[in-house]
Amino acid sequence: MRERSPAATAFWETSTATYRKVCAVWVTSAKQDVTRARRMAQLIECSAEGELVLAHPFATRSFGFSV
């Protein structure tokens, strides 16, 4: 994430460990490479904008994933 977006990296580093773990599982649990890449791109985009991704109680966006 660092080489792609300094803003996303800053957001990621200030996120809680629980949020980071949920996101990591969400990205890596995809069965297809294409899906993993899409989820990672969504995570980077939201992080760069300072938004939570997923169906988190405080999320500003949801991509159809429920925790």
C-alpha cells in the first residue's frame, strides 16, 4: 500500500488492529486473483479517502461484504 498511496498508508497505520485484520481477511479470502485485486483496489481507494470499507458499523461505504 505504501508505494501506491501515502494517504492510504497513513489511514491504514492509524486504523485499529481489528479493522486491519478484517480487511486483510476480506482481501485474502477471495478465491480468484481478479477478486483479490479488486478488493485491494477498493481498500486502497477508501483508505486514501479516509473512509472505512466493508459493512462496518461506522463504514461510509459498503461493497456487499458483511462482517
